[in-house]
Amino acid sequence: MKFGRSDLKAFTGATLPDLIDGGVRLLFVGINPGLRSVAVQGHFAPRGNRFYPALLRAGITDHLIDASDGLSGTDRAYLLGRGIGITSLVARATAGADELGPAELTQGARDLAGRVGRFRPRVVAILGVTAYRTAFGARHAVLGRQPADLEGAQVWVVPNPSGRNAHASRDALAAAYREAALAAGIPLTPVPLTPVPLTPVPRAESGATSDAGPAGPA
């Protein structure tokens, strides 16, 4: 699915539904949706985003998910069945997370607390230490588990998977995500011994339909 720059700009301010239900144990929290993600209605849709390759490398998933044209019904059900959820601190889509102000991030933290209190994940993994520091008023926070829980859930700050966060390697992303998954009690699959490509190999899906959601945004 191809979009020009002007096409994507039309999605500024639009939103993307959370991937979450009552069985979620590990809730990944992006900063806010990117324009491509909202356009195709799939979290972390840009092909250069390393979120799904890192999940595979970490053993959190057993195949490489491709959300570039939207997250399929099969993969949505697979992630939820594994206890994996995805949401954002700020709901509105932008071309870059740097378009968000401190007040929006702070309000996003309050909104996130409400979702965590409702769905009760064991671990909340926030994708980006800079956004976490602003949103939660934790100026000196570092990556890893945070001293304060959120509505009873452990809070982990992990590296952002955006291609703009080039100093965090895919292996570093996978190691951080794996640690959070272990804390959440997610059963892990064997870690692949060969490099994980960024572009997924097409995977057959039985009767799956596409579902109609930063660094840079997802």
C-alpha cells in the first residue's frame, strides 16, 4: 500500500485503536502513532521500524510480523493470545514524536494509568526513555525497571525501535524486550540463530483479513 507525503499528512491528528484485552500481561507503550501506522491501521507499520524484528529476535514471537499494510486478524489474535498488547502515550498521530509537547505527554501518562488500572497487565514497557522522563516527571530515569509501579504493574523503560534511534542495535532492543517479557511471565520461543530480516517473508494465513497505530512515531 503506497502513500505519498501529502497523502500521509492528511492523517495528522488521527488515531489508532489499542491492541489490548483482559489477557494482556505485557503492554508495550509507544510514544504516539506515526502517520503510516494510522493510514494502514497497524502499530509500528513502517518497514524501517524494528519493533517486530526485535520481538522475534527476543523469542516473544515465533514469526516475523509484517504490519506494513496493516496488522492482519491472524497476527492480532496471535499477539493477544501470547499476552502482548500495544498502546501509545499520546493517541494523536504526527510525523514525528518531537511534535508533541510536555503537557501532552504528561496527560498521556495519566491516561495510560487508567488503561493499566482497567486491563491489569503485569508489565508496562515504555518505548523510549526521553518520553518517559517527560511524561512521568522522572528526569533522571534510565533504561530498565523503574522504582515506581503503575497501578500495580511493573514499569520497564526499553529502547525505542524507530530507525531514528540508530544507537540502539536490534540485539539491544531484543535483549531489553526479552527481559520485560520474562518479568511479565510470557513464555518465550527459542531465539533465532540467524539474523532476522527487516522485511518479512510472506506468510500464508488461513482466511485472515487485514485489520483497519516514535524517536519517531510508530
